[in-house]
Amino acid sequence: MVDVAVIGAGQTKYGNHQLGLKGMWAEAAENAFSSVDKNFDPRQIDEAFIGSVAFGGAQLGNTAALMTEHSGMDGIPVRRVENACASSGFALRDAWMAIKSGQADIVVAGGIEKMNDLSAERKRFWLGVSGDTEWERLAGLTFPGTYALMARRHFHEHASSHDDLVHISVKNHLHGFDNEHAHLRKEVSFEKANSGFMVADPLTLYDCCPTSDGASCVILAADHVVRKFTDDPVWIRSSGAASDRLALHDRPSITQLVATQKASQSAYSAAGLTAKDMDLAEVHDCFTIAELMATEDLGFSEHGKGGGFAREGQGIRNEGSVCINPSGGLKSKGHPLGATGTGQAVEVFKQLRGTVEDSRQVRDAELGLTHNVGGSGATCAVHIFGRERNV
Amino acid sequence: MSDDQHWKGYLVVEAKDSLFIQSSYVHEDKIVYGPDSDSTTMAIAAIQFMHSKGHRIKSIHLPDSIDATTVYLATGVDSSLHNDDLQFDEIKWDILVGEEATLVVAKTDAEEYDFEAPTDVEIIDADFHHDMGEAWCSEQALTHVSQGAYVSHSQYLEGARARLSLSSQSVEGGLIWPPRQLDSEGGRLPSETEVLIAEAEVESWTRLSAAGAPSEFSLRAPILGGLQTLLVRFNQGPRGVFLVTDDVDYSPSIGDTVHFAVRKIYAQEGIIRYGLKALPKR
């Protein structure tokens, strides 16, 4: 079976962009192209998968064709991938599968979202659209509310508390502070993060990721062409994905995400690795409780012990057992829905190649993981990356 | 002899083969509907009360102001407004709506009603009453259409019976609610035949700030100070998420028991969508 490597990756800064869709995508693609060490020409790309929810930016249909048209990829097969906030995590999986199948040698996976060009009232239309709208949204739930239900139940069932979530918020702001691509580059004290405006009880503003614009782009290549482009590839050791019921009330438990558990078990198994082998993980912390649960579901801590993991600083860069969200995560780096999954891959690519800012570098990073969740856990894609190919 | 009681957030006075029901709110000496109630929600509560007392109401005369489809979906009681084939003389019960927020359910051949008015009423805050009334008026405008996660009337109706009556699907191993389509073997799940007991335990809850409310609630959430939602488990197993009724001051706790009443959820394109909301058990 063909092995797949990342040969280039780039993104825009996340935040409130002046650029529109075309400009943002062009910037991300340009950064990805220029990160390839040698001989790269976008006309060599065979296929592209671009994740987007099409929140704003005026292009609801055929988004992907518009993006490739403006980035030197005219004429190739391309499609938009939509799986809510996991859109580009699945675009990455699709791109990986396209090469694995032997149908393509060089494939682009990317994502884009323009979110801050809508008025406050139009933004409201989009709240909770990726949950079970007929039942959850009509019960007043948007994602802050959905994750608030999970948090309160987690506090009830396990020895966790809001203080644990505050520790996660503080850590991710610390990690994102030196990230030139991060939306919110500010360190936050425990006291500050513990005194935020209540968004959905018990979650405050400091438990929620920002609404970001941004684009990200990753270039994958088959093993037999990799050396034409780089001597320093990052290999995709495995890809795992799963789904779960859309609505919280249809799941047996709301304190764990079964899709994350299945996707990560699939990825670990395929790579012959475990959570203990990971040096870093970009996890989907749309809300701090989501990171707490992810540390459990991905196997970094036992089920119910994610609060202690956060409290003990286990996820802090170069201090804990594994660096969780070295980029700052969705909380600090930002969350342009469709761009988030491949944006996580950009961070892991750079960390494993040692090309992030010195202050952010995870020491001796050999293996990293990305975890991208759609909605409140209905879809999940997990990828494991390594400096070495699968044995 | 009459005796007023609380029932699904309303006040009821029961007499032989008849019932008087009214809102528990007063404004300027008039009985007025609560913030998410109307004659339809009160008619449903009245019929459910009569059913709970053993009256076998199968069909009823309804005034035009009552949403007959919603009454039918919530209670199974038909009316000529909902069913053209229903013969006028087949119907043995009437609902009569008063000028204020009151109504009477009685047999069609009843000659007179004699009810002692309930006294356990509450004066509603005048500004709150006014603002909520204005918000509902705006929301019911034909031009008021939510975008994004637009739930069409057709999509709403697909689940309306389960939403209004808690009708569930009976399968080996338990009950399914809300209804599902195919099972894990690809077979069609049975239609809804079992009605869940309308009582459940709170498993989690949240209060969403007004700024974060979905667009369906954007006019009323600021007046209410946010939206309160419960995740509950019914005694028969299924779980669901429900808004708390707008007319209770309730601070939930995990483990609380709640019951349910039909209330207005939201309106758009001139159509009110009704559904069950949670009330703390008194």
C-alpha cells in the first residue's frame, strides 16, 4: 500500500480578516506551495478537497472550484467537503484516501471559512446549525449550550470542576501567545479566565473559542514522488474517522464522545501506536470542556480523569506528559470552521519539522496527532503524523 | 361544589362533566395569558385534564382561534376544524373560549356552568407582559423567517406528534423517542404507539445568554434574560432536551423531577410552532 506524506503546508493568520474567500485561500495556498522544499508547481496537483461550511463569504455552492481557480489549480477534480467543524479534517482524510487508492500522486487538502463578514443578526442564524436542529435548536440549544450540558454532567459524574476548564483556557492562551497565526494572542491569568461573562452556564467567555476567518492548505504526496519535493517529509502514519448520533439525547453518555474514541482507536491501531507515544496533539477545543473530554477519549487520561490531567498541567508544552494544543488550539489560535482541521495539520507539520517559532517548539517532537470534531461530536477525524514512515 | 387546582401551569376548577381553566396571571384586573401560552395551549391542558379524570373525549367543537391540528396531535382529540369528515352531531363536547384568558370544556348538552373563580392568581409584571406580547406579534409576521438552520413547517410536522404527545416507538428492549427511521439491520422501525409518561428526571441543564440564542428566539430571549434548557431522562428510558416554560422562576438541579406542558415554542411565516416545555414538579 502506498504511504502518504505531507510535503508542504501553510495557512493564513486566523482572526478578523480584511481579505475575502479568494484572497484568504490564495494566501494559504501560496504559503503551502512555498513551504515545499524543491521543484513544486501547482500544476502538478492531481486533485483537491476543500473543507468549508460556507458560513459567510458569499459562495455557498461550488466553493472549491472558485478556490482552485484562484490558486493555480485550474481544471483539476475538486470538491467542497462539509462535515461541520470537521470539514477539513475529513478533506484531509479524503485526500489521504485518494493517494492510498492509487488514483492520485499529489493532492491538496484544505479548508476555508469567512465568519466575520456577517452582521450579528445573520451570524445568529448560523448558531447551532450543525446539531440536531429540529430537536436541539428548537429547545434553545446552540453549541455553547450543548457543551454546557456536557460540562455540568461531567462535573456531576466525575471529580471535575469549572476550575479544571479554567486551567485549559489559561494553558491554551499561553501556547497561542507566540503563535504568529493565532487569533487571540494574549496570556490570560487564572483569575481573569475564571471571571468571564457567562455564555451558557457553566461556560463563560473564556471557555469558548472565538469566531475566526481563515484558510489552511496541506499538500500530500505519494511515497514514490515525495523525494522529488523534499528530503524532510512528515508522514501520515494513519487516518481514523467515525460518526455518532447528532443529538446529545440520542447518545448513551454525554460525558464522552464515542466518535472520538472510535476514530482514535482506529488511527492508533493502524499506526501500531498508542496515546502514550504521542509528543503533541492538536485537539478540538471549541470549548474547554471539549478539550477535557478529548484528553480522556483520545487516551491521554483515563475516563473521568481529564479534570485532574488539566489541573496537574499535563498538557503544558515541554512540562507535561504530552503537549496538548501547542498552537493555542481553537481557544487561542481560533476556529474558522472549515479551515480548522487542516490548520491543525499545518501546526503538526511545522512542529515535527521544527519550523515553528523557537518559543513554541515542542522538544524532540517525533509523533503528533490531530483531532477534528464536527458539531457536538457527530463526526470526528483523527490523523497521526510522524517523522518516520510506518514500519 | 368546586375546587380550584394547579394543572400544567394553569388553574382549573372541576365540575360534573365540565371544566373551567384559566391562566394564573392578572394584568389590570384582567386574566391574561402567560408569556408562552394561548388558547390552544390551554385547550390542550384542559383536554388532558379531562382525560386524566377518565372522560373519554374523542372529538370536540373548537372555536377558530384554537389550532385544531395542534390539539389533535397533542391529545388525539379530533374536531371538524381538523377533520372535514367529522359529522357535527358526532361531537359530544365543546370548548368555549372566554373574553379573558379562560375557557370551559363541557358536554354539548350541558345546560349551565357554575364555577367558582380560582383565587390563586399572580399579577404579571406590566412591562414584561407588554414586551412579550409585542415580541410574539413581530415573530408571527409573515416576513419573520429564520435562516441558517431553517426548520420548515413540513419538517416541523414530521415530528410534531412525538413532540406534542411524547408518542414513542416500541421495540424489543425499550422505547424510542424522538422517533427514528430504520434500525441497525436496515428494517423500518414501527410507528409510534406508546406514549411516554410525561415526567422525567433532570440529567443536566444550562442557561444560555440572550446574545447566544438561536434566531428563532432572538426577539424573546433578551426579555426572558436568556433561555433555560434541560436534558432529561424519562422513566421509561428515552431522553430529550426541553426548554423550561417561560412563566416559571425555576433554578434546576440535577436529579429534579419535571413534568411537561404544551406551550408556544416560536413562530415564523405566520405559523406558531408548539411543543412541550418543562415545568418543575410542585
